[in-house]
Amino acid sequence: SNEILREIKKLELSQLVDVGAGTGSVCGFLAQNDVEVAAIEPLKAGATSIQKKGIQTICGRLEIVNFPPESIKAYGVFDVLKHIENPNQLLDEMYRTVEPGGYLLVTVPCGQRLWGEMDKSLGHYRRESTKTINEVVSRSGFTPIKSKYLFLRLVLPAFFLKAIPFRLGIQRSEQQVFETVQSEQSSNVLVNTLIRFVLSIESIISRRKPIPYGLTVLAVYKKK
């Protein structure tokens, strides 16, 4: 979220529509940092959670909302495209409704080599690279402005804990996957603090020199 906010500030954006906002973790953080955010979330439980944060929320899919042409200043689609087999229908609608000179910010999981049971169980279709996500988004008319990798320090742990067991055929039940997700979300404060510290150091370094790989791609596109 800090990296997303940093890009928004660089672009001098004050408004953004978060598409597929989940339970509002990103848009809630942006709203707390003076970005005027509206959220679109198709699942009722997620939309209700976002509304409780005081954020204007539409429960539905962007294609159904039918915004007027060229009426949106900027879109964000954060860790959403991985759930869509053919994402260009959604991207086409964003391109239709974003204003000329408007922006699209995207995050996607990186590295098909890191594919694991968690990806499969959570309904992911792919992991991307900067090249592949730029190709996908460009097909809908957007011009790539910037793309970079995040979380290099977490690649090796992800490979050993997720990718290798999957390649060896070590599969887990849906309940085990669910429990893993829950434990990762509620891991102890010391571990979370250490991870945040390491990633903050990486973030400082990456501002001077782009990192070559990571767990996530953050990309910025523009409608010219």
C-alpha cells in the first residue's frame, strides 16, 4: 500500500476508483492518506466491509456500473486481474471510461516459477512479469508509463515454501490452505514488524536502482 500511495502522490492524483476492492485494505489506506477513493466490489460481504470504513462503495462489477465515457480520473486494480481468465473485457471498460490523460494503476503477483498450491486454491489464473502485464494492458489501449518489481526479499521464502512443494505434488486440502491464509494474516507482531522493516529498506534502495525481480509487479498506465 505504501508503494501504491507513493506512485499516486508522484502522479499528483487526488481521486481514484478502486475496482475489485475486496474488503478495502488498499482503498482504506489510501483514504486515510488524503486520497479521495470510491470502491467497486462485486461481493456483498466485501462491499459492506468497505462501506463501514466510510468509503463510497458500489456493490457490482464495473461493466454493469456503466460510467459515462471519459468520466474517471484514475483507476486502481490491485491484485484483481489474477482472478480473471480474460481480463481485457474489464480493461476495455476502464479505457472507455477513464478520461484522456487519466491513469490506471495495477498490481499483480509476479513469477510463474513461483506458482503454488495457494495460487491454484485461491482461483488465480497466472503470475505475471513486467513484460507480460504490459502486453495484456496495452491490448486495451493503455500506454505503459512505469512498471517495477516489489518484495525481492520474499522471493526465496516463497519459492521454498510454496513453489517447490507444489512441483513435488505435495497438495493440501482447501481447509489447510484456508488455515495457512489465516495464520499468515494473523502472524505475530514481531515477525510482521521485521518484514515491514526489511521491505522499507528495499523500498529505499529501489528508488535509486530498480530491483530485478520480486513477488509483485506494480505498473502505471496512461490513456493518451
